Amino acid sequence: MKKLLLSCREVWCYDDCDYIIVEETEEDVMVCAAEHSIVKHGGKETYTVSLMERLRGFIYTISY
């Protein structure tokens, strides 16, 4: 089975944030990342295209 993984610590360098997103689709990963950013780190509700592209660069495919 394959899933996609995104680590908050790796993307934003928050040393104290161990939040890891594991989802089946890139869209689901991006939604979770946006929600986490807003709730935990005071992020804005709107995401720019450049920010979305940056996030995509940190998504890994994992198999288990």
C-alpha cells in the first residue's frame, strides 16, 4: 500500500512540531497542511501558488 507523507518539521523547520500528515492523495495532504498551519502556527487561510509548489516538493511517497 502506498501513501503520501508530509512532515511539518521538515517544511517549516519548527523544531517543536512533530506533526506528520499521511494521506492517500496530494489534495488530501494539502488540505491537512493548510488546516494544521492555520490552527497550530497561525497561518493564513489563503495559500499562494508558490507556497503550494513549495509544499509539494516535501511530499514523499511511502510504502508499507
